Amino acid sequence: MDPLSEAKINELMLNAAADKTVIFISHRLSATLKADRIYLFEHGKITEQGTHDELVKRNGKYANMYKKQAEKYDYAF
């Protein structure tokens, strides 16, 4: 799916689930920007958790992966 279609689907899902708990699994980290909480799993264990801003500030694996993806799509970081 192209990034614009994916963004539209994500927006529709977030609007439909505004007052519900949703578990969202994605490999495209731009989809995590609006998440209330992000959990990074490695080998079946949570290795990082927080909001997007918190995880970027920690400069750990999430931040590194996000920045690598953002370079290809010209996201702000």
C-alpha cells in the first residue's frame, strides 16, 4: 500500500477508535506519531516504551529506526 493510502486508513481508524483501546502493530514508524503509548519489542520482550517524543529524546533503538525511516520520506524529526 502506498504511504498516502496508509496514512488515510490510519487516520480513519484513529477517528473511529477515539474512545477505545486499539493495539496497532506497524513496521512504518510514522504511524506511531499519534499513539498514546509505544512499545518496542525485541526477542519477545519490551525493550523501550513511551510516547514518540519521549522515545526520540532517549535516542535509543526506536529513535534510530525512526530517523532512518524519516530520512527516506523526509519526515520532520
